[in-house]
Amino acid sequence: MSVVPPPRTPGSYRIALVCLGNICRSPMADVVLSARVADAGLDDIVEVVSAGTRGWHAGEPMDHRAAALLTAEGYDASRHRAQQVLPAWLDEHDLLLAMDDDNLAGLQALGPADPTRVRLFRDFDPEGTGEVPDPYYGGDAGFRAVLAMVERTADALTGDLLHVVLPTGHP
């Protein structure tokens, strides 16, 4: 388990979640982490976005299987539209979390990357580190496994954020 780096700007924290096409893993993580952040009362401080290292699906909604699972579990998956990560995000976000090693390398290839701010999503998973497997070519079980990883990692990240981003005296 890891600790989030401090905010670049006090009172604000920006997190980008990144996978290949931004239609399965990173949007699932975006929706879940955004819900956890809101539940913790941090949505006025923490901004969560997701993107892909490739722009193949730019403007499209998330994969219908990912959206259906999130909806069945009580999340709102309706607002997502895929986008591609931009080099400027390396300086504009406090934390960029890749879903796997290939996408981590893609982020690092965008320019000089602070290794405390550009990491793997599962660096924050209390059950272990590694990659979030891509469920795109598999069945429903793969999407459920990804959701379980995402939920527990989002819980841990939110706990870290509570300790790092809350200004003194915040309720």
C-alpha cells in the first residue's frame, strides 16, 4: 500500500486514471473513485478524471458491459465519454494512475514524469500491487474482478486522500 503525494495546489487535488482506450478499466475506476470521494465529502476538493493513452474511442461512452455492471451495482456510468490523456496532464494532475505497465510506460513517454505522481493504480490496493487486467476480450467475470479491485483500491485511495488533502479544520 502507498500514500498519495501532496497536492500541487493547497485545497485542490486532481487525479487521472489511465488505461488504453478509456472504455473499461479507467472509466470504471473513475466512476467508483468519484463516488467514494463524494461519499467522503471531498468532491469539492478532489477532481477525478479518466483517459486513455490511445484516442481510438474518443467521445464514446464506456463499454456496455462495464456500464451495465456499474449501473447494477448502484453507480452512475452514464456521463463518461472517452478521451485521450494529454502531455500537459503530467503537470496539471497531482496523481496519474495507470491500470497496467504498458499504460504506465505510455504516460512516462509523454514527458518527464515524477515517479511519486505517475504510478500504477494498484500501488494503492491493500491486497497487493500489480496490474488491473483488461476485461475487454473476456466475459462478465473479468469485469466483476476488475470492479472488486477498483472498489477496494478506491476505498484505500479515499482514505489516503482524507489525510493528505483536507485542510486543517475541515469537517
